[in-house]
Amino acid sequence: MKFWLVALTLAASGAAQAAVSVEDFVKAAEFNDPRGIQSQLQQGVDPNLTDSRGRTALFTAVREGSEHALAALLASPKVQVNAVNADGETPLMLAAIRGSLSMVQALVKRGAAVNRQGWTPLHYACSGPDNGVAAFLIAQGAELNARSENGTTPLMMAARYGGGDLVPLLLKAGAEPRAANEQELTAADFAARGGRDAMAKELRRVIQERQRAADAAKAAN
């Protein structure tokens, strides 16, 4: 009996210490403390565990803009860089919508997937401040006409939410302005619904031009 009591006590003590370590680990990411990250990793903390609030260190570092902590995390081969949160988002998606180019570059260098099913990092980059993130993702092979679950494309998101330079960037790279989502809305419709009348007008002009070119090519064949 005494043996089992001692074993149970040790197990409970170990579990408590692990829990405390994870809490400290995530806090180190939150407060941009790379030394804390490195120390905890050396002690064997699993970098992918969640704290009592359901947070992982990687997602926390990205969300808080903790670049030094992120660098320390990405140096660990155990970190799952393509993990998803409860909303189906990856760390790269969150870095993209923040417009954090340095974080996006670090995550991609570490192996974060630029393309995925459904919403993609490029969708997210086109929904936020950008700061060069969209151009970088495109250069890394991001799918320009990726479709979310409801058929939304990055161009649609850029037309309604992104900076004024994003729509021209995507069009020049080859994005399809004639694409429509499940509600039969095009990027021009997205721009109009966002009160961006000039952009909507320009997109409709581009749509007409491309359609005429497509019809001419079809007639020639």
C-alpha cells in the first residue's frame, strides 16, 4: 500500500509541475521572453501543449507580436508549425492578418504551409494591414484563386477589406476577377458592399475586358 501511495504522490506531483511549466512557457511567449522559452525547452516542456486558457506558446507569440519568443520557439524541432487552433487557423494565418511580414517570413522558412484547404494565409493577408505579406506569399507560391468554404477568394477579401494596392497586386499576379462565391458575388460586389465605389467600378471594367478577351479567343478557335 505504501508503495502505491508514494507512486501516486509522485505522479500527481509530476503532473502539477508539468502544468506549471506549461503555464510559465506560454507566459514567456506572451511577454516575449526568449530565454524563458529556451530554459523551459531545455527542461523538456512539450512546446505544443496548451495552458489552462487553451493557449499554446506558438499561437500566443504570434498573437502578441512576440518576435524574439517566436524565434526561440521556431528553433525547436518539436514545435508543430502547422497546428490549427479551435477556429481552424494556423499561426501563419494569424501572422498574415496582423501584417507581420517578419513573422510570416520566419514561419514560412520553418516550414509553415502557404497553401491549405479552405481559408488560406493569403485570404488573411488580404484582410488586414498587409505590409508586404501578400506579395511575399504570392512569391512563395500562394494560390491566387484559392476558395474558402463559401467560395470566397483572396481578391474578394482585398476588394472589401485590404489596402488599395492589394487589388492591383493580385490582378497583376493573375487573380481572376470574374470568380463568384456561393452567393454569386464577385470581387466588384465585395468592393461595392464595402463602400469602395471607385474600386468596384474599376473591377467591373477589368471583368468586362477579360470577358471580351475570353470571348474573342473562343471565337478565334
